[in-house]
Amino acid sequence: MFKKLKEKKQQLGEEYSTKDITVYVVLRFLVILVLIRQIFTANWNNVFLCVLTLILFSVPTFINKKLDIELPNALETIVLLFIFAAEILGEINEFYITFKYWDTILHTINGFLCAAIGFSLIDILNRKEVFHAKMSPVFVAVVAFCFSMTVGVMWEFCEFGMDMIFKKDMQKDSIVQTISTVNLEPNKKNKAIVVDHIQKVMIECLDEEGKIEHIVIDGGYLDIGIIDTMNDLIVNFIGAIVFSFIGFQYIKNKEDYKFAEKFIPIMKRRKQNG
């Protein structure tokens, strides 16, 4: 089976190691196992996530075949692992809740990878005659950074929309002990009132029958998503900065930063001509 897959990959002009093929096969096998389990438990939301994961797994191959862009083996492997970690481990197996920094780690990696993709887009466009221009390393690094941050912001828009429309809580809420708000200012002035050392919050709401229901939150006040959103953007910023610096140095001195090529997609024609 590995041999056939390897031959198929090599037909696309790539050289895949047994390790790459193993990741390729094992991840899909695990997703299919999870898919079968979710079907038996009639968890259709997770079934959708499994199907979505399998579709996303096919994106690198689509890019390779249809867009004539080659993803380095290391980048493709990381992308597949990222998708698996986010959808299967994070959502279905609840790693986002079980492991405190799971979401933070993934957003940092996302910032790094998206900067690499933004970096490569400039290089790819610059090789087309209609776009061709001499671009400075600083400009390319800034564009790569901006591309990564734009993707990060758009994803936060998506999370916010899912929370507001479908009540999904993709922006995980946080328990805080201190809040600062002008809404508690008795004279309705623009002056923040600080409430510190919050121990417990009681929510009074109506149930489905219209009766008053009390929900108690122990340990502090329930922040609705803003801390999670800002943490995600900050670590995305860090990941983007790291690769933008690496990309800048790579343009200046390719020999010392040759490892950057493991994360930068390239046009196949460039590889054939180079």
C-alpha cells in the first residue's frame, strides 16, 4: 500500500519518504475510525467534522495538481497534523478544554505557517510577468506578516459569527476575578469602575417554561470570549513575526537560512528551471 501511494506521489514530481507516507496514511485511517464511531453514536456534528477533516486533507494534493504549486514535504506534513490536532483532537476529543494551552499552541503554529504561505505568494506572483517587480526583503517580510495576521483576524471573525449565530462557543469563555466597566458608574459618566476579587456571580434567567432560574458561577466573572480572541491574535502575531524574520534573513542569505525552504511553497516550473 505504501509503495503504491509513494509511486502516485512521485508521479506529481515529488520525492516522499516512508515517514511522509506513514503520516499521510495513518492520519486518514484514524479519522475514518473516528468517523465510524461517531456514526454509531449518532453524533452528526462530529460526523460533519470528520468529513470536513478528510476534505481538508485533500487540499494539499489539490494545490499540487491544479495550481502547479509544490508544498514542501515538511510543510504538508505539518499542515495535515495541524488539521488533525484542531478538528479531531481539539474539537471531537475536547483537547481545547482538557489541555489549557492547546488552542494557544495551534494559533501560534497557524501564525507561523500563514506567514510562510504569504511569503511564498509574493515570490510566486513576482515570477509572473504582469506582476514582476523588484521587491525588497523588508517589503516581502511585511507582506508575509500582514497576510498571516489577516488570516488570523478572519478566523476570529468566523469564531465570533459561529458563536453569535449558532451559539457554539468557539471563543472559549474565561473566568476572571477582576472587571473594569463604565456600565457600573452610578452617574453614567465615562469613568471605569473596577470590581476586584470576584468570588461568585449569580445569573437570573428564564427557563423554557418562563420560570425564573438561577445559575451560579463559582470562582469569578464569566468573560465572554474577548480574552480568548486577544490571546489567539497575540500568539498569531508572535508566529507571524518569527517567520517574517526568518523569511527576511532567507532572502538576504539563503545558505544560512536554507531550512526556511521546508516551509515555503514554490512553483513547480521554478523548481524545474532552477
